[in-house]
Amino acid sequence: MREAEQAAIASGVAEYELMERAGAAVAEIIWRAGGRRDLLLLCGPGNNGGDGYVVARLLRARGVPVRVAALGECRTESARRARSSWGGPVETLEDAAPATQIVDALFGTGLSRGLDSAVANRLRCLTEQAAFSYAVDLPSGVDTDSGALLSAVPQFGVCIALGALKPAHVLHPAAGSFRRLICADIGVAASAQVHRLAAPYLEPPGVADHKYSRGLVAVVGGSMAGAGLLAAEAAARSGAGMVRLLGAVDELSGSDAIVRVKALQADRVEAELGDKRLAAVLAGPGLGRDQKAVDRLSAVLRCGRPLVLDADALTLLGKGEVGDIPPSSILTPHEGEFVRLFGDLPGSKIDRAREAARRAAAVVVLKGSDTVIGAPDGRVAVATGASPWLSTAGTGDVLAGLAAGRLAVVADPFRAACEAVWLHGEAARRARAAFVADDLIAQLPAAIASRL
């Protein structure tokens, strides 16, 4: 967005014109949400504050009772012009009384350090006393590029992103500082390879499809058989045509549609993976970390089929006990597995996932409350709004199974990973509260049907 704004200015668009556009877009959103409820605008010294003065002037013209409180004098020419155009009284932040609606236009993007404690505390108090609260571009006190909180940040009702989303809009903890996110068009097109994960369109099977044409998946199990079964169940409900579970045990129940192969010897696994009809192979859930697991994983890495690697497979790879990651694989690490595999990479979660994908020549799904999906070519999708109830055993196995199933269907690792993450989140939303991993699987048919 910074580059796009500079390009617009270089092409002849005045900086103040961009400020007027931003203020008009924000004012329209607040007008539609709040009407003529009284409003307090908090303006900072930079261009974010300038946006605020424009908002104040435009809403006053619509009959909204507007007051403005400023944090010092304006430091940019555009902000000074906007304050002059406002022309009304300007209170100090310390003396400002509460209002029904409050707008934070103190700093927005570009902060390199947190707010002074007195300013942060005053912002919190005024925001908590308002019935409706809005942050212009970003809540003040947020690091734009990493999503870190540089100082205490109150909870806002609405964050109005200007022109395009920034990393802090989708990365935690900053993404948790507002309940609703709206992106306002200001007439500046920002191009980027990073996008918020969108709901996919899933192609239904055709009339000529059969179980092999729809995708055959093999799940290589291990010492924790339940994890492998969860992954296989998810793959079976992902849209794939057939699933084989290598390493099944009699004690576990599950769908009779899953083909069970009990043998776990590496040579038998290697023979099973030699089936040329296999469209995807998953290893990791419940695999174990002993020598037998190492042997089975080595067979997986040699099989030449599209791979999804999760859990124990990632741990063994991180220890260097097996071969290299085949190109175009899908890796699904949580934070600990990621660090063991790639080390402590610098930058934001987006930067780290993208760099790991480049190094591995694989799609990396860095899981968490904000899941980041990175592709080797630099594309990134960020999934927001994950259910906190996903923090329970087995949900990662379900995600890995979904990734393998979708990979078998679409044969595109990045697309498959994106579809899997979305379906995983949608199943969690439908399962509501206090669910376990098995409940996610029960919701998958409905989640898939919603996108056909």
C-alpha cells in the first residue's frame, strides 16, 4: 500500500487528495453505522490524524454532533490543511469528554514504538466509555507489518482498513483488537501476493468420475493409530474417491469405506506406495519417532507421489533423521514444529512462512489462530477467525487429512492447502463450542456442500 500511494502521488495525484478520499470513505462507513449519534474524533499529528479531520468535517456537514480532540499540532502539510478545513474547536486528549461514538485516528500505520502510557490509558478509557468505536486504518499502538502490539490497545468495534489490508489486520495479536474489519476503497489499487483466505469454489464430481479418477489417498499410520484414523476419515470426506490407511488396527472403529492395510513394515509400506494410481500420500499423524517410523517415512519420501507431511514426520525431518523434503509437498507445522524444521526465521509470520516455502520448495501451512499458507512462488493466504475450540487433540490430524484429500482432487498443492484450511475452519464454525476432532469430521459434508 505504501508503494501504491507513492506511485499515485508520482503520477500526479496530490497527497491531500488521497487524504480526502480516505476521510470520505471512513465517514461514509461511520455514517451508515452510527447515523447522527454524537461522536468524538481523536486526531494524531500525522496523516492518520489528517484523515480524522476530514472525517469530522464531512460528518458535521451531515448533522452529526462532532467533537475533535488532538494529540498535539499537525506535523505534515496535508494534516495541517485538513485541520484548517475542519475549522472547528479542537480539544486536548486529556480534557476530552466521552461520546457515544469514538474514532481513533491517532496513528494508524507506520508506528515504530508504542504510545506513551498516559496516551494509551486515555485512549482505552475513552474507547471503553463509548458504545461504538472505530479505528482508522489500524488501532493506534499496533505494528503494521508484524501484528505485534507495541503498547496496550483497546478493543474496537470496527477497524476500517484504507485501500488494502495490511499484515496487522490478519495477524495476531493485532487482529484480535477489533471485532469487525472493513476495507474501504480509496481509489488506489495495491497489488500483492498476500491475500486473506477466501471461501473456495469446489468442483463437484462429474458424471464419468469413479473412485480412482476422483483421487486415491494413502495415509501412513504408526504407533498412535487413532491419529492416523482421524486423518484418514477427514481425507475420505474431503471429496477424494478412495482412502487407504496403512497401519490400521482392529481395536479402532471408523468408516468401513476406508481400506485398511494392517502391515507397518517399511517394505510393505513401500510396496503399497508403488501404486501409480495414488494421487496423494499423507505421513505424520500418529507416525511415531522410533526407527520403524523413520523407515516408513523414508519410504514415503522416496515414493514419488504428491505428499502431505505433518506432525511426527515434520519432527523427524527437523532432526535430520530422514531424507530431504520432496518439492511440491504440503507441510503443516505448528509453531514448534516450524522452528525445529526451519529455525528461528526473522520477520512476521507471513515473512517466515513465505521464506520457509521458498527454502523447502513446498507449500507451508503455518498453523495457529492465524494460519498462514505460503507457496514457493511467494503467494501467501492468511486464514483469520479460527475457532479457539480448535486447540484440542486431533484437530491437526483432521486438517492434514483434508489437505491430502484436496491434493488428490485438485493436484495443486497451494490450492489444496487453501481449500483444506478453509474447510477445517468452516467445520469448526459449524461444530460450535466444546467439540472434539471427531465432531469436525461429522461437519465436513455440510461444509463442502456449502461451496459446491
